[in-house]
Amino acid sequence: QVQLVESGGGLVQPGGSLRLSCAASGFTFSSAVMSWYRQAPGKERELVARITPRGAIFSVADSVKGRFTISRDNAKNTLYLQMNSLKPEETAVYYCNRENYWGQGTQVTVSS
């Protein structure tokens, strides 16, 4: 069965960086469009970034452009999200996604 397992979240100070990972299994990862979403408290889940099977980035939220980078390693069946210059308002649960499959999420808290 499809499994998506996120890791790498935590507490970081404003302006800091984190790298999230998503380990995928149960499907052909190298053929899948993959995405990162996030959901802040009291808000709807929103798309952060999306990447094609070959690694082309075809969707990035305006609010994270220039600071977040989505990437993938098809040999490791792993999706990444490098997040730089983090802001307090980006505190959220970050989710890995493939079509209608979701991971359990990883909490990112940006606070001093």
C-alpha cells in the first residue's frame, strides 16, 4: 500500500532553515508527481510546491518563492523540501502528497 512518511520538522527561530523529507513506498515513486502542502492552525491546507517525476518544479506558492526548494531523489524514493528564511506565520503541519494519498504530517514551528 502507498505510504508517505514525513520527517525533519521541529522548532526553529525566525530566519532559520529546515529540510523536510518524505519517504515514499508502495508505488512507483519515479513516475509520480509529488507535492508538499501545509496547514496552519485554523486555516485550510495549501499547496506549497509540486515537482514532476523527473524533477522539474511546476508549481510553487508565491509566498515561498526564493526561499523554499522542492526536490526529489528517485533512487531513494524520497521527496525533500528545503525551507530557508522561515517566518513565524509559516508555523504549520507540513504534508507530503501524491494524488489522494497523504502522509501523517510533520510539525514545523517557527518561533523565538
